Amino acid sequence: MVTLPGPPVRLWRSGDEESLVRHADNYAVWRSLRDRFPRPYTLDDARRWIEAQLQAPERLMNFAIERHGEAVGGVGFIPGSDVESRTAEIGYWVGQSLWGRGLATAAVQAVLPYAFERLELLRVFAAVFELNPASARVLEKAGFVREGVLRDAAIKEGRVTSMIVYGMTLSDWDAVRRSGAGVV
Ligand SMILES: CC(C)(COP(=O)(O)OP(=O)(O)OC[C@H]1O[C@@H](n2cnc3c(N)ncnc32)[C@H](O)[C@@H]1OP(=O)(O)O)[C@@H](O)C(=O)NCCC(=O)NCCS
């Protein structure tokens, strides 16, 4: 049984605040995320985020993405409720200076065993803005299946945008794991 995700993913810890601001306070990161991701991303935002993670309940949902000991991004789950209690949405970001090195893909692959084995999820999904091919590619590389388009589902920066839904079920995960594709 997996207890926590492995590298490049680790727990958030105090001391991450400055690198978090350095990587998160960036329009190119914010523009592909929900508006609740702060902009500007201040030191106070980073302190609040890390404080909240340190007080997180037993079922940890948010993790730092680490490179050379520094928190350079984040990956986490938003758990569903009611009839979707064993579904979660996955979200992630990486500091722009480190894009294109496989970090997000490795981070998503690192949290999947935790999601399916420790959290005992039946389904993990992501909703990607239609103009975010890099994120779609991350999900495809990790073995997610493109399931459909939520037409005109979101408004970002005043512009209506569709969202592409990618999903992975527990049986998809079993197949990915058996094929070795989910192993970093
Ligand atoms: C999306 C994001 C997480 C990717 O992080 P990353 O560490 O660069 O991702 P990886 O290096 O693992 O993989 C990126 C893939 O996208 C590809 N890619 C990048 N830009 C692309 C583009 N414009 N069109 C098509 N593919 C693109 C890369 O070539 C790579 O694929 P490859 O390995 O087959 O060459 C990062 O760009 C980011 O943080 N963006 C802002 C936040 C965000 O979009 N979060 C996801 C919300 S759903």
C-alpha cells in the first residue's frame, strides 16, 4: 500500500514560501488555472497556502513538485462528494522556467499510485482549457483518456472557453501500471 507519493513529489513544508512565490507569481502559470490561484501570488498567499497544508487532515490532497530540493510547482486533488465520493479532480502547475523537462508528467505519474491505492479512488479526471495543449499532453503521456469537451464551460480573463475532460479509471490505472507506462 502506497503511503505517500514519491519524487519529484513531496509534502509542502515551511521554508517553501519564497520558492513558491518565485514560481507561482507568473501570468503564464495563472492563465491556465482557475481564478482562485492568486494573481499576484504574494508571500502572504504562500504563507497561507503552506500553513493550510501543514494543518491538512489525514488524507493529504496537495503536494509540492520538487527540483534540486526546491518547491517549483504543485500537484493535488479536489475530492468529489456525495455519489462522486470516490472521484477526484487532479490539478497541477510547474514554474515556467522549468517547463518542457517532463516535471509535470513525472509529478502526475507519481501521485497516481497514491490516488488509486491510498485514497482508493475509482476515477481521477482533469478539465483542461482548450488552448492548453501542454497540459493535455501531460495527461495523455500519463495514460489519461480524452473523454469529451465541456463546451463554453469556463470564463477566463473575460473570454469564454471550452474545457477538455481527461479521465483515468481504476481499471485504466491497472492497465497503465501493468504496462509500466505509469512508472517514472
Ligand atoms: C501544463 C504544465 C503543467 C506542463 O508542465 P511541464 O513540466 O512543462 O510538462 P512536461 O514537460 O511533463 O510535458 C509537457 C508536454 O507538452 C508538450 N507541449 C508543450 N507546449 C506545447 C504546445 N504548445 N503544443 C503541444 N504540445 C506542447 C511538450 O512538448 C511535452 O510533451 P513531450 O514530452 O511529448 O514533448 C505547465 O506548462 C504549466 O504549469 N502550465 C500552467 C498551469 C497549467 O496549465 N496547469 C494545468 C491545468 S489543467
